[in-house]
Amino acid sequence: MPRVPAIPPIRFYASARLRPCVFPYRPGGSPPQRVRGLRPFSVTGFKPRERLSAPVAEYIPMATAVQKITLSASRDIPFNKLVLSQSNVRRVKAGVSIEELAEDIARRGLLQSLNVRPVLDADGGETGMFEIPAGGRRFRALELLAKKKRLARTAPVPCIVRETGTDISAEEDSLVENVQRAPLHPLDQFRAFQTLREQGLSEEEIAARFFVSLNIVKQRLKLVSVSEKLLELYADDAMTLEQLMAFTVSADPARQEQVWEAIEHSWSKEPYQIRRMLTENTVRASDRRVRFVTLEAYEEAGGAVMRDLFQDDDGGWVEDVPLLERLVADKLKAEAESIAGEGWKWIQVAADFPYGHTHGLRELTGTPIDLTDEERATRTALGEEYDRLESEYAEADELPDEVDERLGEIEAALESFEARPVAYHPAEVVRAGAFVSIAHDGRLSVDRGYVRPEDEAPVGSEETDAPGAGHPGSEDDATVQRTVITLGDESQDDDEEEDFIKPLPERLVTELTAHRTLALRDALAGNPHIAMTALLHKLVRDTFQHIAAPGCLEASVRHVFFPVQADDLKDSASAKAVEERQDAWKNDLPTDDDALWDRIDGLDETSRMALLAHCVSFGVNALYEKANPYGAGPTQHGVQQRIHEANRLARALGLDMVAIGWRPTVGNYLGRVTKPRILEAVREGAGEQAAQLIDHLKKGDMAKEAERLLADSGWLPEPLRLAPLDGDAADRPDDETEALPAFLADDDEAGELSEPDEPAAIAAE
């Protein structure tokens, strides 16, 4: 008999006075149910006819058998029995091309079987043909090989055959094969490429075998330079691929880990931040110094270059900065030694000079050297070639690379013809110097012809009047003078003695001259005549010679110019009077500094005061400027104060704009205001009746007629009128100063000045 399996016991529950009893039940019986609140009881002492509560038990089910799945059968089917299914969901071409896939199958065989289904006839019977809902690209690749006679039409193809009658559609099979697949992790791809590299395959061979770009292979293999610790962090999704790629700019694993530890818990750990920290002690290959010595020369000298294969790095970063600095210094020094043959007294050499490094130096005026016949012919030929290429590719959307490069070369060559070298008088060269540096584009920059103040010829000596004649700056001396080349702060003059007397410290000189300055102030305050001479001397130089160099006396009048002016300003009576007075004084005053002092000192007091008034007049500023609320430019209070002081000055001078000849015209006023303004002017200057005579005219005609009516009326627009005397605004607090006149306070009318009577044409029409 078959053995009956052990059956779990059942526990019944009853009232509290019964003891528990455990016994089995027979197979096939209904399992009792457990009732909460009842305790187990025992059948010991059970009497017939004793009424019991309904027994309840707990059922423990038996383990059920797991249903096994059945996989679709695999078999080899002749290629000519296969057709592509219309249920294949892939419609758009993507990834590796069919041609590349065919070549890969031809080399390594078919690695993944096709998913096929039998083709049924109208009665549901199999026809012997099989359609392919999943694996269409592989089928097309095999089809291409068959067309090229590289695969037999009857060659067996490994296939997975889906049974007929399944409730899973062909479209679902096609979709799931393309969707439920995980792409290879970049780290796994890197390790696989690295294994192939160690097996002897080159980067080019790996790229060719897997139909990826050579740059992709290089990028993946570049990950070998990343610390293994960081690779594991990336594998655990502790960092992104972009962050990992940023670490490849450095080949130092310890430095990589140090940077990651610094930014791991920071909010700023973007790839650019990682690159910046890894390259903070390097120099970009696009730097002017690297371009000057060339990256090839740096590498030939043994310098290492950091590269970033994952983005455009402008040539990378130079790691050995001391080597770069030495190469730059050597090349600049060699260039300076070549330039020293021109006879300059000194040459200052640096990779870059600060802004304003020529301040305080006098620049020589040389003569540009004319082009030679050969250079003229070359320039003409280049210009013709440029015009021919421009004409030939005028209709092209994009220039070919070689044409674009050639045009750039021609442009650079033509620019070099414009920057002609300058010839200087030998007598000037021997007291002047040059600056040798590197331009922003990496080319050599040479600024010649600057004279230091201490190298200037003594004032009043023969050298001043006849340079080059019988002084140390003559042509004879130019051939024996030795140029002092200074590289940075280090002099390169080998003949300079080590025990020379050094200049006084700058701080000591400053302290000593402070004493002298106070003594001069005290002495000048006791001599008004000399004080007036010194002031006039400074103002005359500012007015007539426009010398910006500071002098002994810190006093100046800032000349105010007119960025906005009417066309008739230069022809006004005031402009002509100022110009005549300027010419008269300019012709009477010498240009030599000492001679100018003597001339001013010898003038009578009337002439001195007239000259002072002329110089001071150039600083008068009664211009209205729109106040800037953001701090740049004049403030509202500043404009108010300026207008107030201008009125005060006009009253003091008795200024009358009508008396000096100002008249309202179409050009200076009437043609630039609105029609109501024109009528207001006529009404004020010529009366209401005159205004009514022209109020029907168009603006152009109205302005012309108004000019005629106001010609001798003495009418002035409000900005030219002398404001009434109403107290000194300078004595009031800022918040109590007078408001701007109505013509200044409202800018809304500015937009109306050019309004025509009729609609203007629009460019879009």
C-alpha cells in the first residue's frame, strides 16, 4: 500500500473547563476553522450525551507544486525559408548600419538567433515558411551577404521558433526584444577595450571591429588613468560619467582622490570645477606664452601636456610651468639681442607689460619705411588672389577648409604690409629704448622709440636744437653704445659693476620731498606775484599745449567740450570770439617751458589777468545733463547746482544772448519742437494775432514763418533766459533746493520733437 504522508495535527477550541486534546484528522475531510476567544479542551473524561461546543481548528495548507515554463524550441532553418515580418516594430534606422552589421556577422558569425513564427495558410496550416518579427536587422544583414554571394541561399540560420496559438502577439515579441535590453555600462566597455588592448589590438583596430569612432575608443581607454577608487565609486553610482571623465585630465591618482575628497560633500562638484582644480597649477596651451614658444618646442624640451579627450581643450594644459617660463625667457632674450643691434639705449623684456607702462615716457615720431618694389608686387598679387577666391566662392554656403585657411593667410599677409617698420633718427635712438613682449595672439610685440625722463637732453643745451650734432647721441656714438637688456627686474648688462652706488630708497626720497613740498607751499603763499605766475603757467600749458603730464603745481581747469551741439554752434559769435582770442594768445606765447615762464612773469597785470580769464573760461560748464539715478554721471542735485551757478555767473557778467546775436531759427529751435511750442514762441514774441495767422500751417511751413516773425523780437527759449534772482541754492539743504525749470523737469516731450504731421513710412511696409 502507498505510504500515507504525515498530516499536521489539528487543535480544537472549547470552553475553559475542558483540557486540550490533540488528534489527527483523516485525509479528505473538511478542515476545521479557528474561532477566536475559545481555549483548547481535552476529550479526557468525555461522557456520552454530553453536549459540546462546536469544535474549531486551524488549517495548515500543504505545499503546492511550482509550474514549470517551456521555452520555445530552437532549430536551424534555411535562409530561403525566412521572410521579414510586417509585425516588426523597428521602422527607423539607428545604431550600426546594415553594411557594418553584415561585415561583423561575416567575421564572427551570428551571435544571436532570430525570433521566428511559422507562416500559416488560409486554413491555419503551416506553409513551411517562417516570418521574423524580432531580428529584422540581422536578417537584412544576412540578406545583404546572400546578395553578395558570401552566404548560400540555403545556409542554415539558427532561430527560436514561437509555437502557433500563443496569446503573445508578434508585435509584443518585437517590442520587448528592442526595449528590454540594458546597454553596456561605460565602465564595462572600458574594461573590455582595455582587455583587447592588452591582447595586442591597436586603438584603430578596436574602433574598426566595433564600428565606433577612434575618439570613443581613446576616451574609454583614457579612463585607465583614473584612480581605481573613483572607478568603483562610479560603478556604485556615487558619481556621474561626466564627473568621471573630468578626472582624466590628470594622470595622478592621488591628486584625483584629493580633489574628490575636497568636493564630495560640496554643492559645487560640476565637471568644470573638477577640471579647474586639477589644472590650477598648469598653463593652458592657448596661453600667449605657449603659442609664442609653440607647443611642439615645449614637448621637444621634455614638457608634459595634459589633455582632455572628452571636450575641446584648446590643445590641453602645460604641466611644467618652470620649463615654459625658461623657454619664454630664452626666446624673448634672443629676440631682444637681435633688436639691440638697432642701437637702442635700453630694451625692457617681459611676457606681458601692465596697462600704462609707457606713462611718463616720450614717444619718438619716426618715418614709416616705404615698400620695396618686390613687396609692392607681392601685395598686389595677394590682393588679386584674395579677390579671385572671394568671387569664385561668393555663392557658396560654406567655404572649403583649404580655401578658408588660404584667405586667412592672405589677410594676415596683407595686414603685415600695413604695419610698416618705422625709421628713427640715430641721435634719438641712442637715448631711447624699446619694449619687447608677447602679443595676445602669441606673436612677438616690439614697441620702439620711448625716451625716459632721465635720458632727455638737458634743457637749453645744443642737443635740444640740433640732435645728433656733437653730443653723446650722435651717429658716431650709436655704433659703440651697448644696449642694456632688462628681463623682468633683472638687468642683462654683463659689463655692469656690482659695487655701483645704488639709488636712494623710494620711501626715503618720498619723505625728503615731503619736507621740500611744505617749504615750497609756505614760500609761495608769501609771494602772490610768483603764485599768479605759477598758476598761469600751469593753466596756459593745459589750455594751449594740452600736456597731461603732472607738474609741480596741482591745479587745473578741466576743459568742457560739447558732445551734443547744434550745427550753427561753431559759427556763432561766441565761438568766433573765443577762437580769435585763442589764436592771438597762442601766437604770442612761446612753446618752450622756461621761455613760457619768463614771458608770463614779464606781462603786465592787465595782460596777466586777461590771460587768466581766458584760460579759466574753458572750464565753464553750464550744460544740462540728464541725471543718472544709479550713481554714474551727475546727480539731480548736481545738475540743479550747476544751473544755479550758471545763472549766478551770467548775472555777474551781464550776459545777454540776444545782444550777442542769438536768434531762433528752424535749425536751432523751431524745427525741433512741436507745433504748440512754435505757437507759444510766436505768441510770446510776436503776439496772439501773429500766432493765429500761422496755426493752420503744417509744421515745416509753420517753423519757417515763425523764424521770420521772431527774427527781431528778442524772444529767447527758456534755457537761454536769465533766471530771476531768488536766493542762493548753495545755502539750502539738498532736499530744499529749487526744482528744475519746467523745460528740464519733464522729458516726455523729447519723444514729440520729431513727430511729423503725417504718418511716416515704416521699414516693414
